[in-house]
Amino acid sequence: MAARDKLLPEVAEFLKPDPVQMFIDGQWTPADDGGTFETLDPGDGALLARVAEGKAADIDRAVAAAQKAFASEAWGGLAVKDRAVLLHRLADLVEAHSDALIQLESLDVGKPIPQADFDVTNVALMLRWYADLAVHTRYSEPIATPNFEARQIRVPYGVAAFILPWNFPILLAGWNISPALAAGNTVVIKPAENTPLSALLLCALAKEAGFPPGVINVVPGFGDTAGAALAAHTGIKRMAFTGSPAVGKLIASSCGANLVPVKLELGGKGAAVVFDDMDPKVVAQKLTESVTLNTGQVCCTATRWLVQKKLWDKFVPAATQAMKSVKIGHGLEATTQMGPMVSQTQRERVLDYLERGRKDGAEALLEGGPVTVADHPDGFYITPALLTGAPDNVCAQEEIFGPAAYAIPFGDEAEAVALVNDCPYGLANSVWTADLGRANRVAEAMVAGSSWINGHNLFPPGVPFGGCNLSGLGGGVGSAATFFDYLRNQSIVRPLE
Ligand code: ADP
């Protein structure tokens, strides 16, 4: 039975319009030129929905609606506490409709239900976290300075634009727009063309929650049309992008031309440093869970496994065993631990990397490759891979974005830190040891936005997440600082007689 036949009634109802429309100014609307595109269920390679395809004219409409909403009494004139109430109401509705959001996300991305559940739960969490922060923030601060009465106020910028990727569509929508909305901005989202659906369902909930028209707009479409038009739009006051470094640079250039501040969350090549005082089986299992989470399509995941030499002979068989045991299947099936790649293109990209890595001299400790899953012959499935070899191998240096890890033995702490930092990225790494002094030393020495100890992919609310070097710029997401990024400072000064 195709997954399409197992839809919850609410998901079936949401997918009924053909095409599923975009959401501008509080209304469901077709594309200006009537264009549409298809989004697939990667677990079956089958059509999930046709969606209105936004282009520059639709981006113009969305930005105009967001500008109007920003200037309106209904949003711009709203007291902070009332804005916070709207965010909490939206969080309530996300929770109340979580089954539908989870199923839709699982179908569009291909991820297992528990992983989609984590993502949706996180959206409600972030909406509430930023709503509460907004209520407890001072928006006017006196400044002590001689001979003047001076203060600084904090005000929202205006229209904040978001260009988002396909690996965590709803989670990243939640992480990104929650601080912007809590601060009083209005938003235009361009979701990824592979996974536009959950952001659109979120709009339906926002409408029900009572968000005024134009506060949240979603324009699905392709990067080089809708995305490029949004990044270059002179009506936006802030831009946040999550995706590849190549596109991040294009977006930063467009925004730079208009002097629009930009936040970039780009790729990563996360390392996990495993010392020989750890149980190899336990760490191998955790790292397997990390690199197969979302089928390895996670920018901060552990992809370089640096293992202390004494542990190597026990770690490698434990790791290959754990990776072989991962249950691969359709996201909606209860037993599935790892779903398909999001698209055939991404599957080919990963297979191509594995091939290039081997040609470049890597040894496959576990051969990864395409696989057919029973009852889902047309899905984009792949098995996990574990390579080893020189640290300068293409698979040890570049982001593969699939369930593939590269293991390297090391001698001492200094060598491990040097290996970690021999990388153009700087997003997130982890260190695994029972010695907390050493753990904290190594955590501080690894150059990246996040260092995790005895865990990987850890996202408690309020803790900043954002990379350095090729992994991003502009302050990241997830913390109080992100909220203040969406408020500009204005000083008010009067000479005292
Ligand atoms: P991936 O290669 O993994 O799909 P991208 O960085 O290309 O990652 O895509 C992330 C987001 O950026 C998507 O929403 C995509 O549509 C958008 N995008 C791609 N190219 C451009 C572009 N030239 N300008 C603006 N947005 C783009």
C-alpha cells in the first residue's frame, strides 16, 4: 500500500487543493503566472502534491503584504504581551495538530515519525521560549552619561526574509521565525522546493491562531527564481538563510548590495573525538544514531570519527555492526530508524562522494550503497557507509550530507584537536571521554560554534547554535542573542540645560 493511502484525514484535507496554494496576506493564492511544481514522497518516489510555484512577482506581493502588516495597528501597534499571546496560541495549535504536521513532514522529507515528532515539538518549544523572552525584555534602557538625558530603545526592523533548506523544514521555520516574530517583525519564508508543505500547514495554524494578514507569508518556489528574488528585494530589512555555502555566498552578495544584514547557517563536517576511556560499543551506537539521523542530512552531525588508537580495534567492529543494524524503511512505518534520502539527486550526490573517496584512496570498512526496500521499490534508499584513510581524503574534508562517516585513528589529545581543526568548516564537534577536565579542554580547543561533550546533536532551548568559518556568520539561532538580532537599537538623546 502506498504511503499516500495512509494519510490522516487532516493531511488528506490539506493536500486536497491541486495545486496546494501559497500563503500571502492571510490568503491562499495561486502563483501570479499560474505555475506549479511537484513535491514527492521520497520513500516511494511518488507524487505527494503539486504546489503553486512562486517567482519574483509573488515575492513582490509577499513583501508588500509583510510591509503593510508591519505598519498596521493590528500587528505593529500590538502590545508585546499580546504579540506573545499570539505566539503561545500558535504553539498551542502546533501541539493540537502535531499528528498532522508530523505526518506531513515525514512524508515530504522521508524522515521517520519519531524524528518528525522531535522537529514539531521543537517548533512549539521555540515559539513559547521566544514569546516569554519578549515579555521579559526591556525595550527602553536609560544610559547614564553626563549632561544629557539619554536612552536606547529596541525596535523591530520590518520585514524579515527566510530562505530555508529541505532537511528540517518545520524545525528550521520554527527556530528562525519565532525570534523574528516575537521581536515584532513580519516574515516572508521561501521554503525549499523539495519540502514546501509543512511551512504552508503552519500558515493555516497561524491564521487560526489570529495572526493578522501579512505577518507570516510563505512563497514556495525554486532557489534561482523565488529565492534569488527574495534575497535581492529592497523591501526586506533582514535575511536569514540556511543551506549550502555556495548559495549562502550568493545570498550574502545580494543582501550586501542592499546593505541588508544577513544570517547564514551553512554546512559542516562535524568531528567526534573518542578517547580510550570510553566503552566502544556505547559510543559506536551513539555515533551511528548521529550519522543516520535524518539519513545523515544534518549539517552539524558527527561525520569524522576520530578514535584513539587503543580503542580502534574494538570500536570499528562495534561501529560497522551498529551501522548494519539500522532498520531502513519508509518514514511512516513504525519500525523505521532511517528513511530515504530526500531526492534522487541527493542520493546520487552521496554515492558519487563514496566513489570519489574510494578513488582518492579511502578504504570502505562498511560499503554503503543504494538499496531497495520491500514494498517501496522506487524510494531513494541508501545504506550507511564507514570509510577510513588519510585525513585529506575528499570524504574526510567535504560535506557528504548522507549516512557516511569517516573514521581516523589518533594518538594523543593534541593530535586529535589538530585533526578536528584541519577543516574549512566550523559548525559543531563532540568529545567523548570520562575525564571531564580533558573533555572541557578539548571542547574549548575545537574551533566551531558548538562543542558537545559525551553527546552529539544537542539543542537545549536558549543555547546558541551557529557556525564560524565556512559554516556561517551573523549570530546563529536558538538563543537570546537571536532575539536581539531581530531588534535594532535607536538612541534618543536630549541635552540637559
Ligand atoms: P541544497 O543544495 O542542499 O538543496 P541549497 O543551498 O541549494 O541546498 O538550498 C537551500 C535553499 O536555498 C533552498 O530553499 C533553495 O531553493 C534556496 N536557493 C538555492 N539557490 C538559490 C539562489 N541562487 N538564491 C536564493 N536561494 C537559493
